[in-house]
Amino acid sequence: MKTWLDFRDRLLTSPKFQEWALAFPLTRPIVRKRQNELFDIVSGFVYSQILDAVVQLNVLKHVSGQGRSIDDLARLCSLGEDEMRRLAEGAASLRLLQRHGDRYRLGDLGAALSGNAGALAMIRHHGALYRDITDLPALLRGGRQETNLSRYWDYARSDDPALADADDVAPYSELMAQSQRMVAAEVVASFNFSPYRKLLDFGGGQGAFVSAVADAAPDLQLAVFDLPAVAERATRAFEAQGISGRATAIGGSFFGTPPKRAADLVSLVRILHDHDDESVTRILAAAFEAVEPGGKLIVCEPMSTDGGARRIADAYFNIYLYAMGSGRPRSPEMLTEMLKTAGFSAVQRVKTRSPFVTSMLCAHKSAEDV
């Protein structure tokens, strides 16, 4: 049965209609907009490589302040003048840099990026992703396999992740700590922690999220639950921050013997989307046991929602997590069903300022669940 979508597809794929639409003054702006959008997709890999080069060569740091000439930048980046000019012009077109006379300064996007340690760390980390998706059809046809990304956190997929040592967990833990600050800022700005006595951050790494909450909720008791080697890093971080009197770290595994009735508020921050459905079911069951009766669980991670956040989840995270070897972005509706299956009730969405950084769900555990 033919629908209006069939008609639309025939029309939009017709070279005669495309030519007519570009020639007709009223439709020309629409055609030009679509052309730009399509070419942005075509050029996306080049854009990402310009960004990667700018970060790897510390161009943003070099131009901060009074800016730099091409000669200065070429010397600082160990590039030829022509090569440096091409990179600078490309970065300026992406608003990473901005040209003023014969000098290049920070562009508006470059200025925002230069102060974001988490985003810079993720960009540096993307080299592994780029190598994995050079031939995306081959990656997808090969099924889940060892990749550069999967090796980056291989300790988590060992037969017994709890046996990982400090060297195994250090690179991934540090990356997560740096990038966690963006997410933590969104959660702290969106959720009221004051009614709660204790927060347990499930899979909380070396404590970046808990440390951010500590500043916002000075009366809240805090704890992190993660692999023993990671928990040791959290303990040291709490001591350095001066919050070890009310922040502790518990070593263990989601799939071992996680704590029970440990807090009236439990958080899962960027955890579930790293795991496949079977593992998520087990993690949520463990989280349910960790929440005290009458308490709540908050789930904070990128979700497949409307608007720009959906493209980030369905395009970027879908492929990133596939290359990583496990996990998938999920919609709030899908996560809500999984939370209810685990025993939680009254699951609600919590609005965040920037859904592309993180979306948020809050699930209640009935006081009758004893």
C-alpha cells in the first residue's frame, strides 16, 4: 500500500525535482540548507580529524591570550607554514579558532572547549575509536570482537574483574574521572540531594561524581562501590579532597556480592549504557538490593531522547559502544521498563539542563520492600 512517504521519496530522489527546487526562489533556501547538512555529514570525519589535530598539537593553549601568528604556531606545533595555515583555516571554519588580522585567537567553540578537561580527555581518547571504525562495515560484519577500545578497559571483561590491579584500572579510571565532571555538574544542578542521608554511587570509579556532590550537599554521607583497585583510587582521592571523614570506598563487583540496604539514595552514573541487557538486568537487581526500603535510585547517562541528544545517543554512542565491545544507548522508556522489572516503582524523568551531556531517571523503592 502506497503512502505519502512513498510519494515523498520518489519526489526527493528525482533529479528533475531537485533541479526545479534549486531553481525556484521559494524552495531554494530549503535546498541549500539540506545541501549544507548533507555535506556536513560527508565532511564529518575530516572535521573530527581537524579537531583531533588541534587538541593533540595544543593549538588552543598556544593561541589563548593574545593569539599567535602562523609563523609562531608552525614553530610551536613543528609544522611547515603551509601545513599550519591549512589546519588553522580549517579550525577557524569550525569556530575552534578565529582569525584577527595576521593572528589566530580562540573561536567561541574553541574557548568553550579549552576549559573543559573532560571533553579534551575524550577527544584524545578518540584515536582508538577512529582506528576501530576506519572500516565500519567490516567491524559490523565481524560481530563483537577485540578492538582498540575494548582493550582499553579489558580488565572489566575478565573472568574476575575484582582481581584487576592498580595498573589495569588506572588509564580508564582517570579518563572517566576527567569526563565525569561534566555529567556531575548537570546532575548536581538538576537533582535535590538535601532530603537524603547517604548516597552510594554504584560503579563510581575514583569518586569524581561523589566529590562533586560532596561540595553541593555538605551534610550528605557518601560512598563509592567499584572494583577493589578502583576503590583504592577513590579512597586516595577522598583523602586528598579532605572528605574522607564522610566519604568511603567499598571494593567489590556488581556481579559478586554488592552491598545491601546501604543507602537511601543510590546512583548509576554512565554505567548501564556500557553493558548489554543481561548485565543491566543483574546490575539493576543489585542496585535494588542496595537501596534501603523507601529510598531511591537515580540513573544518569546519555539516553535516546528527542532532539540533539537522540543523535548523540543513536549515532555516536551506538557505534562507540559497539566498538567498545558491550553496551548500547537506551531510551528512557526502555530503561523505565527495566527498572520496574527490577522491582522499582514510580519511575520519573528528571529534567537536566543539557540532555546531550546526560539524561536522568529517578526510581523509587517501596517502603514495603523489606
